[in-house]
Amino acid sequence: MLVLVSGLGYVISCTRDNESIVPIEITQPFVPSRGNHVHHPGMTAGDTTQWKLDKVHSSVLWSGAYIGAAGLLTGRFNQFGMHDVTADKMLNYVTTGQPLPDTSWAFDESDPSKTYINGYVQINTSNTGEPGRDAGCNISNLGTVPIVPGTQNLTDTNLAQIKSTKVELDPASNGYIVHLNLTWRGKLAATHTEEVLGKLTYVPQATPTGAVYSVFGLQLTFQFDKSDFGITSTSVGDNISIECNMNFNNK
């Protein structure tokens, strides 16, 4: 009996000891690590303080769920830029190059209040890799007009724009949270603006091997509801994801 009572006391003692054990915190809180790079735009060749959009190596991609299937429908916009296109600039430009300078942006790695982004795409240049679809149902479904060779169409019915209203630090990553105004006419009677949230990622400045210039990148992702712009489709779901991959150099 004595042995049993002693054993029971030992077990109870161990149990109480276990209850007082403080669990070890395995997952540590995220600690951001950002530098102090500052990038401003410019168009002067050879000025290394001015950063130029490398459009050839940049992209604006879109994706949306295919209704009734598990996969995605995807595409890209062939023509885009980083300019605040005001009403007086919403024109057809007879050129194969950039119709407006890509200078409506700035980036400050440590002070997001000094970062801003303006950008646009030409809706009729949506490219899914299926020419019949791109020049057919996409044109009518998106409320725009076919491409005119040698012309950059920045008119109201063919233009979708984003304009940042606020940029702030993302507490969960080294990136940034961007408040955007998305402006597009779509199939509506007049141009419409929706507020959306985006995530901005900075690919830090670096010098490519053997190069005499530097590069950096900005990746902006956001989503919007196409039905807000009067777009209906039996193929693509309402939720559309946009990914902007912008690369810059200081050549």
C-alpha cells in the first residue's frame, strides 16, 4: 500500500511539473528587411540617375477562372505604359513605339509615401495566343475596337488605367500595399473608377554580370471584378487577376 501511495504521489508531482512548462515559440514574428534605394524616372540616355522602363523585358498579364473547369484562361496586353493619360492625351497616335513617355512613377524603398505608380494598357491588344479569339469575341466582349496597324489607340474606349492613391509598408513581408484607382469604360456608357488593393514587390537594384548599367524591378499584383465595368462572359469568371512585371535600367 505504501508503495502504491508513493507512486501515485510521484505521478501527481510529475503532472504538476508538466503543467508549469512554458511552450517554446517556434515561429518567430516576421522582421522586415528593407534598404534605402530611391529610383526616379527620366528619358535622358546615359544619365545613370534616371531610370527608364525596359518595356521589351516587361509584361502585363491577366488571368481568370474558366467557367465550368478547374484551369485558368490567361493572356497578356501587348501594349502598355507608365504614364498618367489625362483626357487631352486620349488620342490615336500614329507610331509603333511608346506614344507617351514612361515617367509617371517614383519609388522609395524605405519611405512609401514618396512612391507612386501610374499605368495603362490598350485593351484591344489583349493577347491570349489565339488570333481568332483575340480579334473576334475579345474585341466585342470588352467594348473596344480592332487594332489599326501602326497606331497606338489611347482613346477612352480602349484605355484602362491604374493610379495609386496611397502606398504603405506591408507588415507581413518586405513588400508594400498599394491603394489603386482602376479606371476603365468597358461596356458601360461612361468611364468608371473602382478602388482596388494591390501588392507591390521590389526586386532590388543590381548590376548584371559584365554590364556597365544597373537594373531593378517592380511587380504589382491586384484583382478586380469585371462585372463592375459591365463585362459579361460565359467563358471567364468575374474575378480577374492582373500581374504587372516592370523592369527598369539606368542606361
